[in-house]
Amino acid sequence: MNGWLVVNEFVMTDKFNELFSMLFKAAMAEGIELTKRSNSELWTMLGSCNYRFYDFFTTGCTFEKDGASMVMSAADIGLEMPDFILFWDKDIRLAYELERQGMKVFNSAQSIADCDDKAVTFLKLAAAGIRQPDTYISPKKFHTDGLFDKKFLDMAGSRLGFPCVVKENFGSFGQQVYLAMDRKQLEEFVITLGDRPYIIQEYIFASKGRDIRLEVVGDKVVAGMQRSNPMDFRANITNGGSMQPYTPNVEQAKMAVEACQALGLDFAGVDILFGPGEKPLLCEVNSNAHFKNLFDCTGVNAAEYIIRYIKSKLS
Ligand SMILES: Nc1ncnc2c1ncn2[C@@H]1O[C@H](COP(=O)(O)OP(=O)(O)O)[C@@H](O)[C@H]1O
Ligand SMILES: [Mg+2]
């Protein structure tokens, strides 16, 4: 069995490389040949396919050269269609195109797209009846010149109260998540966002600086940790939080698995807040979760679960 690990050409940091080597090791242990391919590399290939050829991977390609019709196959440029793609990137258009060309992509393009956008995630989870903090989704702006979401901020601010949480729809590691202490600060944050979409969320005070991260693979939680940060309302480890192993109760585990099912995910890192009375509230779902911290904390290697899960789905 062979697969491609699709990664982003422009974020090959140590943090990501560490994760990728865990996936390579796990694949090797299962007898799977995993090859790294960057989004840039694939777009270069596919871009020319779409222009000159049709369905390059599946049918081979016919093109005109010196008046003669030539046939070229994927093998001619050293490419074989892989049995699967482990898509560890957010280049959604690429994921869709690989699926369109008949490849099996994990997680699916649609589920990665839905997780990438916090507003879409919220809507899909709400439709599935999963409890989340009260949330308002910013109205789309095409440009910011002279336009301002004043009415929207008045309404969301007065209904949610202060402090409230502002999150850019696209962001991670807690870096695009802010706490607005009053209406003025809410407005200041939103002005700095320009035309970037955002959500405004009820601040869950009971969860201040603490949450849980559960890793789901298939229909099971395979590992969990509690994260805490006494210095910040955001518990992300990258933002200075500390971690300890955590065994979820039935309600938390059920919520994490149901969230993944609602989003059509094969695996994910699910963040859950502690609501009043410790009732769980779904915070967000990460289709490409960084599981190295979880490994350091719990000794559970999510890469092994993910690779075995993919193998079981394909055999
Ligand atoms: N509504 C909220 N109330 C209280 N804390 C929150 C809320 N939303 C997020 N947080 C805290 O902020 C952190 C980052 O938010 P999250 O939505 O997970 O964004 P990111 O994708 O950046 O991790 C969470 O892990 C949690 O600790
Ligand atoms: Mg998070």
C-alpha cells in the first residue's frame, strides 16, 4: 500500500516536521510506503494537467506534439496514483481537485474545509445539536472602506455581555482569538480585522484558561489531555499552557465523537470547554491537529492510530 502525505510548502517548520516524521514512522511500521508531496509541487503538476490534459491520473493524457497525437501517462513523469492521500494541509482547492481525480483523501476535502472556518464549524455542529457557546457570525464584507459593523457589534455585544470572545474564522494556536473587555475594545479588535471574517462568542468564564483536547480516530477517543494556563484565558500549549493527561467522562467523549461525525471527519483533535457545572461545551475541531504535545503528555501516539485506521478503511 502506498500513500502521499500532502504538506504545505510554506510551513515546513520543525513543529510540522516532527509530526510528519511520526506519521512516516507509523506508516513504515504498517508496511505502507508514504511519500511527502507539497501542495506547491502538486499544483505544478495538476495545473499543467488541467490545462493540456484531462483526468491525468486516471486515464493518461493525450496531447498534440508536432502535429502528432501523443499519449502520456502519470508513470511517464514518475507519478503513480497513490492508494490514499493523507492531507495535512489547508489547501482546500487542492484537496477537492485530488478527490475529483479519483483519489481517496483523509480527511475529506469537505471536512477539512468545514473545520478550517470556525463559523462553518459552528453552524454544522449547531445543526447536529451539539452544545456550544452562544455565537454570532460576522456579516460578510467585500471591502472595509467607510463600512463598519456597528449595528452587528451593538447587538452581539449587548446579548453576549462582556467580556466576550472574538475569533477570526481562520486561525490556530490561540493566536487569532481575543478577549474583548467592553464594547470599545470589541470595536477596536474588529477594526483591526478589516475584511477578515470573525465570530463573537459568549465567554465561558468557568473555562477560563483551561480546556480539554481529545484526539478522536474513527469513532473513538484515543487520548486526552487537560490544558491550563493561569496567565491567559486561552489554554493552548503554543500560547504557554501546560498539559496533563485526562480521561474524558462519557459525556465529553460522546460529544467529541459526535462532533467528528457531524463534520464527516475520520480523525481530529477536539477542544472542549468546561461550562457552568462542568457541563461540556464544544469549542472547536481541528482536522489537522498537532498531536505531538498529546504524545508528550500521554505517551499515546495518534499517528499510529491514524495510519492503522486508514489501512483498515482501505483493506
Ligand atoms: N468561548 C470561550 N470562552 C472561554 N475560553 C475560550 C472560548 N473559546 C476559546 N477559548 C479558549 O481559547 C482557546 C483557543 O480557542 P480556539 O477556538 O480553540 O482557537 P484556536 O484554533 O486558535 O485554538 C481555547 O483552547 C480555549 O482555552
Ligand atoms: Mg483550539
